[in-house]
Amino acid sequence: GSSVWSFTTEANPSLSTDEFDKQLVSIYPNPTSSVINIKSNLVLSSVDIFNQLGQRVINLNSNELIGNSIDVKDLAEGMYLMTVKADNKKQTIKFIKQ
């Protein structure tokens, strides 16, 4: 007495990507006391650093990133989130300032 339903599932092609870069960049040293170095094969377009309250404390564009190093010695000790943008992609990385 009940209806029989049949269905199949497949990946939605509009939600998938051909290639996924898990990590666009890496940073070192972490934790740091003075300088954060960014390692990437991509050309960086901008870097934003946010404190634990979500306030942007550093904003740098590609012209201000000299040698992919950022001076963080004036930041207070604590945890920060760095958002790096490169090739229309972005990655957020946590680092500790000692």
C-alpha cells in the first residue's frame, strides 16, 4: 500500500573544485617575538592581521610586503589571526606573539 521511491546521489558539479590548495602559504617562526615570515609560491596581494577581538591591527598590500616579512614587535603578546590573499584566494593562519 505505499509508494516506492528510487533516487541516486552524485556530487553537485557547481559546488566542487578541480583543484584545492589546502595551504596557500606557511608562516615562520610561530610563535614569534618580532618578525613573521611568509612562505608562498604565489604573489601575495594583501595581508591583514586581527587581534582576538576581531580588530584589524595590521593591513599591508603587496607594495608594503618587503621580502614577505612582517614586523610584529610592536604588537601586544597574544594570539593573532593573519589573513593572506593571493591569486584571488585567501587563507587565515593563527600565530602567537610572545
